[in-house]
Amino acid sequence: MKKKNQLLNILTAFLAAIGLCAAALVAFIIIYTGINGSFPNRSGSDLSQESDTVQAENSGNENFGASVLAMAAGSESTESAPSPTILPTVTIESGSYQVNGIEFWFSDSVINDETGKWKISTMSNMADITEYAAGYYQKLFSSDDEIHAIVNYAANTTGSISMQQDGTLNVSVYEHVDGEEHDAKSLFGGMLLAEYKINPETGEIQTNNQETPAASAEQDTQTAQDTQTTQNTQTVQGENTNNFNTYDNSEQQNTADAYVLNTESKVLHRPTCSDVPKIAPQNYDTSSSILSDLISQGYTVCGNCFS
């Protein structure tokens, strides 16, 4: 009986304690609501926004750290191995172009060209190639390893322009071969008429080799042999006459000019040509004009001395 009373006392005390806690909680709620009106309501969106803010701060810190590392790595890489500057490649497209007032039709490829470096232009103007070679190079060359053919239908010639290792343009003029512009394998197949070295910036002719070295040497030798008899005269039927009054006379080969002209047949020769002494005096003339200019005047080259 005594133990039962003890348990009842303990239970009563426990319930009394719970009652006090409940009363205190009710009193707190009444006092708080009386002062603030109600408890704050924290919705899910507020919690989400707070979470996003925390994540953004963490992400910003991570990005900042990565940026610092990248800057450091980039600085170290730049100092150890600077990147070279790559210049854009200039491409000249096929089409019509004007150089020094002369119109060219330019093609960026030539049939059967296996190198890809050959280009070709056509024109119909009597201008000499030395007049426009530098301007043509400056406007229509994409790189210095190209070879350009210029077919001049008016002068019936085919020119060649290419850059040499010494920084000058090698300019050659050939007799035009019908249809050669349609096949790279046929280009420059005609007879060489003239050859020059030209400054690509100023257009100045540095050398003018209109003859092959062998032909020049032959002419120099013949000129030296004939110099001794240049002033000689002949007596024909008791009269003193010069060398132009006689056929088959080698004296006609003694000229300082580059070419001997037959004004009747319109054929031009080198002074050393064996046909020169056979030209009739009234048809004999000489000239040092550019070969292409003489060709434009209707002259053709001798098949003997130019072969």
C-alpha cells in the first residue's frame, strides 16, 4: 500500500510539471503575439533564395580562384614561349584588273599546272612589258614563288614575270605560240625575244639582256674582226663608193645598233647574221629599239639568226 502511494505521488508531480510547462508556453504565445502580432512565416521561396545566394557566393569564390590560376598559368606560358604572329594570306581572285591604265584579264590558275604557282593574264595593248611589270607584280602577285604569264594578243608575245632571290623581277618576252595560254605545258614555248631584270618597287630596268650570252659573244667577236675594215672604201668603175653600194658585203654588219632591218621584207636580223650582207642598200636600216616595239611595227625576226 505504501509503494502504491509513492507511485501516485510521482505521477502527480510529473503531471504537475507538464502542466506548468504548458502554462508557460501558452503564456509565452500570448505575450509574443500581443507584442508582435504573429510569428514570421518563412516560405519555401525564401529558403530557396537564401540557398541560391550561398551557392552564388561559393561559385564566385571558386571562379575567382580559377581565374587567378588561369592568369598565373597564362603569364608563365607567355613568358616562356611567345606565340608567333600569323599574317593572313592574300588571295587574288580571277577577274579584270587595271595596272597603269592597262586592262588585264587575270586567272588564278593555269590548265595542267601541277605546282599551283602559275598564274596567267591576257591583254590587248601595245605597251611594253617593262612599262607595267613592277605595277603588275605589286597588284596581282599573292606570293613571291609565283610565275605569271602575260599573253599580249596585240603584240603577239607572251611575257613571264617571276621574283628572283636577289629581290629583282625576272621579266622575259617570248614569241607567242598559238593556243599556249590554254596549257601550262605549252607556255613559254616560243622564241625568246628579250629578257630583263627590273626593280619591283621603282620599275627601273637594272639589266636589259635582249640577246643570249652566246649570241652576244659571237657579235662581239665579229664586230672586233670587222672594225679594221669599217672605214675602207671600194672603187667601182673608177668611183669611190661606200659599203652600201655593193651586194654581198660584210661591211653592212658593222653597226653599233642592236638590229639590222630589211625595210622591204620587214625582217629584222642580228648584225652578225649571214643574211645581212645580202640586203639591198636601199632596203638597209638599223635600230636599237626594244624588240617588241619593232615587232609591233610589223617586223618579224629572222629564222636564221634568232633560231
